[in-house]
Amino acid sequence: MKDDAVRMLKLGMVLLMFTAMGLMACGSSSNPQKDATVPDTKLPDTRVVDTRQPDTKVVDTGQDLGQPDTGQDLGQPDQGSDAGTVFDPHKTLPLSLHGTTNGQNHWYTQGGAPVTGIPYDSLACKNCHIDVKNKGCSQCHDTDANGNPVEGDKENDPKTCYVCHGREAAMAKIQQAKGDQDVHFKAGKKCADCHTREEIHGDGKVHQTYLEPGFFQVSCRGCHTGDNPKGPKMKTSIPEHAMHGGADSNIACQACHVKRELSCYNCHFNAMVDYKKKAPVGALTDFVYLMNVNGKVTTGTFMDFVYLDKNNKTHVVEVNGPDMRHTITKDGRHCGDCHDNAAMQAYKKDGKIHAITWDDTKKKMVVNYPVIPYIKGAIVRDHVIPADPHAAPACQGELCSYKDWVKVPADASITVHDIGKPLTQEQVDALKQSH
């Protein structure tokens, strides 16, 4: 049984990315090389008016959508790739998030559709899934003459995963351009060395998002704690570990060890509707966004989009959600990187953090802070819309955007869709203090 499980894992390598969560991800349609230097349960539909702007709505999920053990030190034992029942992928894969892409549907339906009025099924996003019926196993595996999977190089090549997981492909290019590499990739690890067969092929259950409790089996603690760790053991002698690294800590490992996040920012949604193209203003990186998920501070990102409706009313949907790019570093952040940092100093001054601003001279977005705490009502991000919002975007292969962008009008409505929660007042107060 164990040999079968190991073989099944090797045959099951598809990198899980937050595209499955469906944060209206722009995926590979952004241009990471061009902008790399720019410093996924039913949710209650609770909307409250934010006082930041006259026409701003905030969608608060009212709950934390937990990742039970995705490196967040929740103290759960690692299930291991050969634990439990071996599922038949021919039966489970069509039900999995890779087979259904329910994650994208779920989050767009919760956050985007109420604003646009456009159903998910009419968008091109729905076409990104594993076509089990027509293409079978060959999308991710080498196969024999009868179409049956055989062990080979394809399932162990990250580029196989990048076909669908465009943001991870974009981040890989950014990392390479900056001379950086995730410590696990540097050690020769492949996607299936961490992600289990149930995560990849499915567990026979239909999930709406990978944020559902119990979905993930992989964890940082599963490899870096215990008497016989699979990887380098976490050193409790490090001051930051001593304070934040315990099993009961409310700080996730990635909050300190993810070097940079990625946002395919400010997608022009009309291009998706009218031309089936993803057209962001650009890729933003060299930042981490700190927010709460399942009671722990973790890394996140923002995947905002802009939409011009039939009445020429401009709508901005700001999406704040958890994310973990594969940019893990051995050396984590130090106290001053988060506590009383530049963003917190700006917040203490006027109660606002101008996280993203539009440089009209250079015609690009600028990330103003490397570590951005998500404080409710305090985060300000600029948004733009194409000068001709009805025009087709210019594309080079799958990468599309517009040459001429202008700031959205002052009367644009802003809807905030939270996946997870902002920092608590206690956490904000702690970040105000220097350490």
C-alpha cells in the first residue's frame, strides 16, 4: 500500500497555487519582467459602508477561513504522502479543485459578481482546469501508447504546473531576475515532495476552496520540528523563534520567511468580459501583506480589479486575501521589519498607509512599503483605468495590458472583499511599538 501511495504521489505533481482560490487572479497574463523591480464555505454577504470615500462598500466575510496546517504552526502532525487510503485519481480528480476550479468560481461569485452582475460561467476563467475527459493524464504526466501514466520527467518538472499556475511561473522569473531562489527549490525539492496526492488528485470530496479546514496536509512544522525532522530543525535559540515560533504562536512561519509576494494588480475587467483577456496594469512585487487567517498572522496579497459598467460608472473591487508565494528564505525577518516600520510610522502619523501609488510620469504603480500590515480602513491603494476602456488590450503572447492608463474618477465606487481578516487592534498596537 505504501509503495502504491508513493508511486501515486510521484505521478501526481501539480503545483497547488492560490489560483485555485480564485482571487480573480491575473495569472500569467501579467508581465513580471517588466514590473519586477517595482518596489482560495459560504460567506455571509455582510456589507457595511466604509467612511473612507462616499461610495465605498466593504464586504466582510465575518469569519476566518483557515488553512489547517499550511506551515502556520497549528501543531497538527504532518499526514505524510503515504498516509491513509490510496484514492483512485480517475475518480477523485474530476471532483478535485484541479478538476473543477471551484475556487475561482467561489471567490468571484462572492466578491466580484455582486458588483459586475456578470456570472462566472460567462468568463474565460472557467476554461482553466484539468480536462480529464478529453486529455486525460497527459496534461501532467508522461503516458504510454494507451494513454496510461508512466513515471517520467513531466510530473517532476515545475513547468508542467506553471501551465496553469501562472503566478508561480511569474514569480519564478522574478526570483531568477533578482538572483533569489526558494530554499526548497534550491535544495532540489519538487512540488510533489511537499504537496500530497490528496491535495493534487483530490480526496473524493468536492471542495469550494482550498481554505476549507482539512484540505492541506503539508506543513512547515511537519518537516522542521519534532525529534526526527525531515529538514533543518527550527532553532528556538533565535530570538524571533523564541517569541513567535511556538506551536501556540499566532504568527505563521511564512509571515517571516516569505521574502516577497506578487500581485497582478488592477486588472481591467472589461478586457476579460469583452475580449477574454487578462489585462492588469502590471505585476507588483517586493512586498508582503500581513493579515489574519484562522487566528494567525500570515502573508497575503491584493488582487484588485476595475470595471466600467453599461452606465459608464467605474467600479473598483479591492480583494484582500491570504497568499504564500514560493519565495521562502532561511533567514526570516527581524523585529524591526514589522514593528514600528515605515508603514506603521505612516499609520501613526495620519491613520493611513498609502500602500500603492500611481506614478503618472512613469505610468506605473509603485509599492511604497516592503511590509504592509492590513489594518481595516487604513490601506489606500491607487487604481487606474485605460484611457479608452472599451478598446482591446495589446498582447504579446498571453501577456496583455494597455499603454495609456488614467486614474479612476473620484466618484468611482470601491467595494472591499476580505478573505480572512485584517489585523486586530491588539496586533496593531503591538506593531506600533519598536522592539
